[in-house]
Amino acid sequence: MSSLNSHGQNQLLAVLPAAEFERLCPHLELLALPLGEMLYEPGEQLQHAYFPTTAIVSLHYVLESGATAESAGVGNEGFVGVALLMGGETTPSSAVVHTAGHAYRLASRVLKQEFSRAGPMQRLLLRYTQGLMTQMSQSAVCNRHHSVEQQLCRWLLLTLDRVPSRELVMTQELVASILGVRREGITEAAGNLQRAGIIRYRRGHMSVLDRSGLETRVCECYDVVSGELRRLLADVRCR
């Protein structure tokens, strides 16, 4: 178990009962995930699930025009590969690393075997899947009804919840593609936050100086997403 903790811990793995966790240990492979790495592409057969520790993975769609938008992000609170649990094996979305870091990779065969035991891991992964669905639906509502600045605050807060640092390696172009908005909109929103002393932006780096400032400007969507995940996982902390 010490080797699993050497690069941080995935929250789903952390709450598994000891017997379940120990059964998985020999099959968990620690990987470094660089920025921009594609974990799977649309229509591709999923061969692995990924449990991020310090990396963050973006689940997003690319239109024929080349425009993109994120449906959800996955960090140390979850796992990538929900389609494997549903029997679909493929998905029309992509999974791309938008914050470099580490993750544990688990073969799809092993994940399905553990899920089929109908034990604690099945219940845990189903709870997380409901939380992921909440994030997807809330993101759709947020992108339709809230300002770019509110969307940026939501995205920054969710990112901060997943990483130990307030220093984010992130370009405005990447944030714009994740949120599905024009780069000019991100430039204006980030400028407003910087003038308010909430963030500092410099050539591919964004530092959050005042988290409480983000919390005062964000829409209700952040609380809905983070609160629902806490609720769903609160009573399965059985390790």
C-alpha cells in the first residue's frame, strides 16, 4: 500500500475496504500523464480505467467544425472509464489530460470482475457515476445560462479541489476550449479576476490568490456539483 501513497491517493481507492483494496493492488499501475495525452478517443474500445491522483482528465466532445467543449472533468475524486460499467465499451467523447500528473491504470477486465462481485466497489463506483452525471448536467445548464466569468470561477474552483497547488499550468486557449467559449471571453473574464486581485495570470500560468473571491463570484453550479459528490460518497468511507 505504501507504493500507492507515494504519488498521492485517489479518493475512491482510499475509501475501499482493506480486502477490496488489497485485491486490486497487484493490478494497479502508476503512470505519469503529461499534459495533452489522449487516454481514449471517440468510438475507441476502452482497454483501461484510470484513477487519477494528481492529474486531471477532461471528458470532452469535438464537433465537425473543430470546436470543443468539456462535459466533465475527473481528478482524484473519481475515475475515467464509466462506459466500462455500463456495457457500452465505447463512448463518443474523448478523454484528454488537461493537468499533468499521475494516475493508476487498471485493466478493463479487472475492473469488470471487481464490479461484478456486487460488493463495496460496485456501490462506490455507481455512487461516483451518479456524481459524474450531476457534473455533466450541471455543466450544460451553467454553460447555457451563466456568464463566462462565472463559468471560469466554477472551473477554477473544481480544479483547485483536485490539485494540491494554487498554481495552475494553463493557457487561456486551453481554458476556452474546455469551456467551449471564445478565447476573447476568457481573456476578459480572467482580466476582471486579475484586476480584483483574485488571480494572477502570466504566460501559461494561472495563480489563484484569493479562493474566497472566486467563491463570491461563482454561480450556484459549483456548490451543486461538489456538494452532491460529497453527499454520495459520505457514507461509503468504510476503509
